[in-house]
Amino acid sequence: MGEGPLVVCLHGFPQYWYAWRKYLPQIAAAGFTAVAMDLRGYGGSDHPPDGYNPYTLSADVAGVIAVLGYEDAAVVGHGWGGQIGWTMTTAHPKSIRKLVAISAPHPRRLRESLIKQRGQLKATLERFMMQIPWWTERTLRAGDAIEVEKILRRWSRSTGWLTPEVAGNYRAAMKVLDTAHCSLEYARWATRSLYRTDGINYFKLMSEPTTVPVLQIHGQNDRLVLAETARGSDEYVSGRYEFLELPDVGHFPHEEAADELVGLVTNWLSQPANRIDR
């Protein structure tokens, strides 16, 4: 929607482009071309058997930006979408001019917290359960994908946003062929690669501080990724950095506090980038 500099919105698990339904019109009205894409393995995007690692996923987004005819874009990402945005700042720095990371600490900060903070390790146990093959896929799809709605409720602090229509759309999207399996491959790579060469090389790559301006937004009551974990990501940012912690908000700030965040994100995107060139 709209015309102007490109803004690409990236969803997380277990959502799809629809997560940005309230954002696209306002971002477009602020003078941007607003785009929300389905990530690899979700919704209308291809569902290949592999490629669910941050290298490939960030290349996917950089490719979409180029195909749309732009040199770069501001990236607004939630969850895995935010992790992809962080990866782009080092793997494809010329493709991203700004990053809004929602419920998405810097990848190295998240990894350090899993090792050093018992609370974050405990909070992440549910994701470790996603490593179980086949059973988790069946659970996500069973009973008209009711587990998707349960996850959205369980990981939220407030659930007034999750109307029957909204929940129904997210449940229907998970039932698209192979989406349940593909969406779980993100978490499976993140866990299984920790001590593999590809994972080790990835975290070496991410040790280089980003020069891209970053706005990081986190819910104070996020049960999946603790606010304590989110704090400290600025260690890996050498450019302009702002951190916003929202009270009484869980893992889905872009849904739970949409009315507040739409204006805040749009205003921040409209500010000069003030990027530090490499």
C-alpha cells in the first residue's frame, strides 16, 4: 500500500502477513510503500523442505526488496521476523536502512540468556518441545488448529485483540499445506545449530555491531522472551538505538497494543535514519 520509501513488515510464529493489517494503511498514509510478506513456509509463500535458517531467510527478504525495485527498506519485524531483521543488519546491511525489532532481542543476546539465565531457559522450554518431529505438527493442525489460538492466548498478557475472526484467520493459515511443519523448522534450526558449524559461524557473524538505527519494543510481561533478556541488545548496536518496554503487554505487542504502536512505529520510521556508514 502507498508510495514512497519501502517499509517491509515481517511476522513471527504462529502468524502470517495478517499480523500487520492495522499497520499497512497508516504506514502508507505517512508517505511510505508498506509491504507485509508471508515468510518462507507460511501462507502464500513457497513451502520448500529446507532453508529455515537466518542466512537464507534474510536473503529471502533482501531479494523481495530488490524485486520490488528498491535498494533498501526499513524492516519492522516481530519474533522470528525481528530476528531476520537483526540478521539483515550484518548479512545484508545495504538492504536495510532501519530496524524495528518487536519481541526480538539481538540473536547473540538471546543465546547468552539461554545459557546464563535460568528464567529464560525455563521460559523457552515450550520451544524446546517443538523439536519433537511429527507430534508437534499434528498438535498444531488438530481440532481445526485450535492449538494456534491457545498459543496466541497463552503468550499474550491481554487477549481482547483475539476476536473470533482474528483467531479464525490465524488458525486457517496454519492449516495451509505444510505450514505447520515449515513454521516449526525455524525453532528447530535455532536449537540444533547451536553447536554445529553453521550455527557457530552465524553467531560469529552477529558479533559485529550493527550501524543501522534500531527501535526495540518489548512487552514487560512477555512469558516467552523475558524483558530481562531483551534488555542489553544495545551492546550489539553502534548506531542510534532506542528501547521501549510496554507494561501489561505480553509477546504480541503489535497486536495487544496496536493502537499505541501503530502511531509510535510510524513516527519513528518518519525520522531521519542517522545511519553510521560502514
